[in-house]
Amino acid sequence: MKDIRYYVGWLLVILPLHGLEQFLTGFDELYELQGQVGAVLGLFADRDAGIVFMVFAVVFLVMTFMYCALRSGRARVVGFAFFGISGLIESHHVIKTIVQLDYFPGAVTALPFAIVGGLLLRAVVGEWRSIGARSPVEEFAPG
């Protein structure tokens, strides 16, 4: 878990920098996000109910990750895998910059975001394998 903690710490530094870069350079992906959220809200007769549903879903997801992190065994790393994958997904800024041959807002900080996300995911896989290799007695031992 030491490596996971290290990389999550870096993501906590990179995330606000990534947001700041987009505040300063533009929100080109905002329209994509609005379309995605709009598609979910379109499933509800009342858009307000859809918004409340989405808030509950996000809170439930975060609480599930936190609960899993408090457990023993492989469940502990599930939430961290999600954030590792999320970090990798941020590479879309870099890919769009390359494809368009023009800067896409967020591309500068997306590179370290994706690299650290990949390293976090690698640490999660290592921890997953390590936990699987331990005996059941070791998983329930204090510490």
C-alpha cells in the first residue's frame, strides 16, 4: 500500500493543477461532458430527479470506495484502481493535441496525470497479486 499511497498523493497534487490549466486555457471538453450528462438526465421525466440521482450515485460510489479501503484483502485496492484508470483516461488531452496538431486545453498537466495514473494502476496490480499470494491468516492479521 506504500506505493499506492505515494501515487495517490501525487494525483492529489496534479488534479488541482490540471483544473487550473483548464480554467486558464479553456474548457473544450465541457461540451462533451454536457452531452454525456444530458444523455443521463434524458432518461428521467424530471431532470431535477436525474440530477439528484446522479449526486446519490457519485456519493454512493465514493462511499463504496472508502468502505472497500477499510476492508482487508483485495477489496482495499478497488477504489485506487478506479483512480488509476481515471488518470490514464486523462491522456485524451494529449491524444487530441497530437491528432489536431494543436494544443488541447489540459494537455500539459494531462501527461503527468496519465503517467502517475498508470503507475498507480501498476501499484494496484502489484498489491492485488501480493494480497492473493498471502495466506488467509495473514490477511486478517492486525497492521
